[in-house]
Amino acid sequence: SLTKQLSDKKVLISAGPTREQIDPVRFFTNHSSGKMGFSLAEAAAELGAEVTLVAGPVQLATPRGVKRIDVITAEQMYQAMLSNYDNQDLVIMSAAVADYRPVKTFEQKLKKQAGTLQIEFERTTDILLELGQQKKQQYLVGFAAETTDVEYYGKEKLTKKQLDAIVINDVSQEGVGFQGDTNEVLVMTKAGKEKKLALASKKVIAEQLIRQFIDDIGVE
Ligand code: PMT
């Protein structure tokens, strides 16, 4: 049974946004609620896997049986993913990691001034790219939140980041992607499989995804 298949598997999942501090009262972030990643963790745990969930700042309860590691910044998420990466069977980056952080975090609150404000940003580490480069036995899955040419950009990420599969959500569509309780995704695998999962609750989408990845691990 699938439960048996998963009972000896280790699964590492990231979820939620990251938060990059500008000064003591302000930060740079995005709309991720963590629901998609927490649903994946819940689904994998229910199917018997040993699940580690690296969570950005979100307002969600830890799914039963899941080991949770809370982080705030992209750098902390990178460290947490890397230090738990070695012995995993399935690794899924569903977090919406900030691509940029302020070059400098101001120690005191920035005071209002006349005119415009300029804050300089620098790139954060591309966690998924690093995980792809260090991949051994892990089946590595990325997400792609796109608004145009979703298949093109999805395929590009699949190859460039050396992934085994990519889950693409077209976040310009109603009921898809950030915040809500539903999602609709296109899954593309390295082996060339393409599958659309029709609009459903994030929990149902998560179960379908975990089942597909476990199947793929089994046959590869
Ligand atoms: O949390 P919810 O409200 O439920 O919303 C779910 C979701 C929309 C956040 C989720 O379904 C999703 O699409 N997550 C990925 C969002 C994203 O950041 O996509 P991206 O196309 O910018 O990044 C591509 C991939 O690279 C992602 O797997 C991302 O985790 C990873 N990445 C990005 C930047 C970075 N510095 N390091 C990374 O590892």
C-alpha cells in the first residue's frame, strides 16, 4: 500500500514567505500564507512519511506528526534546508522565498523625510538552485509562481535548477496560488511527464502531488 511505501521515506518541505528586515518596524515580504506547503506536509505525514517542515512566518498550526523548524529570513531558510537535506528522499520547495533583501538593515527606525526614499536591495541565495547542485538521492521538487508563459518559465526552472519535478501555478488566475484555500497546478517532470491537477482544495492538490512523487521515486 501507499502508506507502507511512505513509512520508510523522509520528506523535507518548505512553506510560507520569508521576511527581510529593513529597520526595526519594517520588512520586505510577499503574500504567501503557507497553506500549500503545510497541506503538503500534512498529506505526507498522513501517508506515513517522516516529515520535516521549514516554515517562514505564518499563522498556521503544525500538522500532526510533523517536525517543524521556524525561520524568518531567506538566509535562515537556506541554512535550515541545507542542514536537513542529506538523508531525505523527497524535498519540496513550496516556500515563496524573497529574491531580494535590503543590503543594510537599519538599527533605528527610518525617519520620514521630504521626497522619495531609496533602499538598496541585494539578491538572496537561490536555495533551490543550491539544492539542485548538491542533489544525490533526493527527488527534488520546485514550485513556480508565474503570471505569463507559465509552461515556458516552468520548464526553464526545471532544467536550470536540476529538478526532478516542477509544480507550476498560474497566480494570475482566480482561486490559484497565494492565500486562498484552493489551487490548480501543472506538474512537469524531468522524465517528460506533464499533468494538470484541476482546481481543488490545497489539501486535495497536496495529496495528489505527494502520491505522484512517491510513484515517480518508485519507478526511477
Ligand atoms: O503559501 P500559499 O499562500 O498557500 O501560496 C502558495 C504559493 C503560491 C506560495 C506556492 O504554491 C508557490 O508557488 N510557491 C513558490 C513561490 C515562488 O516563490 O515561486 P518562484 O517562481 O519565485 O520561485 C521558484 C522556486 O524557487 C520555488 O520553488 C521557490 O521556493 C524557489 N526559490 C526562490 C527564490 C529563492 N531565493 N530560493 C528558492 O529556493
